[in-house]
Amino acid sequence: MTGMKWLVACEESGEVRDALIRHGHDAVSCDILPSARPGPHIQADVMTLDLSQYDGVIAFPPCTYLAVSGNRWYAGTPQREEGLALVRYFIDAPVERVAVENPIGVISSRIRKPDQIIQPWQFGHGETKATCLWLKNLARLIPTCVVEGREQRVWRMAPSATRSRDRSRTYPGIADAMATQWGESGQREAAL
């Protein structure tokens, strides 16, 4: 199936948006930040949008308050509760297909376990970065290119002004798998 209308939420990089567009879909990204590259982008709080106008939503809620690495600072804070509310907003969205992406964190214990955990090395990148997917009416991603040379480059990134943004970027191989498998095979039965 091609030509679906997708919202890529909380994505400033444009990586998944552009992969969907390359595969013939109408896709727009949305983030409170401007897009890092040219393309259809809504700079706004995603919770102000009417999600029901989309065939699918792929959401990347900010992980700062949700990841296990933030437990020391954010357990029991309003920021963590706001992050969990955003995840629930996506999971409960009035949209046929939804994917929520985040690292291992409190979503698993506070909302539900992920449907799948993927790694960049399953999609052509030699890094390790456990990435959880919570899916609604979408099949689990099938690895496209398993590679060797698995390193923790993301975890070991040196401090910088863009470190947080760089660590959260979606790998092109994963973005392409999302676009091809969920976009063109969105109707195949979800293997949950």
C-alpha cells in the first residue's frame, strides 16, 4: 500500500519523514524545534494537532525524562509524568496505525511492555542502541541488513552542544525499514 498520510511526531531531523516521502507517501514531521533539513514540517506542540487526519503516526517522544538513564534525576518528577502523558496521547490517538519509539525506560513499567526491541546493527549500522517500539496495527520490523562491528558509539558520544540531538537521531537504515515495511506493508497483520 502506498500513498498513505503520515505524521512523524517529535522529529526535527526529518530522517523518517524523508524516508516515507521517498517511498511515495504524504509525510510531515512535527516538533517544537524547526526541521534540521528542508521538507514538510510543522513547528508546533504535537498535542495541538488533529491526529485523526493521518493514516499513521510514528512518534519519537523526548526520552530525557523517560529513559532508564534519567531515573536518578527524574523519578517522581512532573517532567516524567508529562513525558508519560505524551506517550499515552500517541498510543491512544484516533489513528489506525501508530508506532512509538523510545529507549528502554519507564514506559515499559508504567504503561506497557514494548512490542519489539530493535538495534541499529539489524538495519545496516554497526552500533548498539536498544530501541523499543510500541505498535498499534503495525507489524514488527524485520531486520534488513545485519552487520558486524557492533559498538556503543551512541552511548560513548563526547559531550557537546548537540549531543542530546545527535544521540536521538534515527538511523537511516531504520527509517528506511519503517517507510518500506510500515508504509507499503501497513496492512499486513501485526505480529504481536
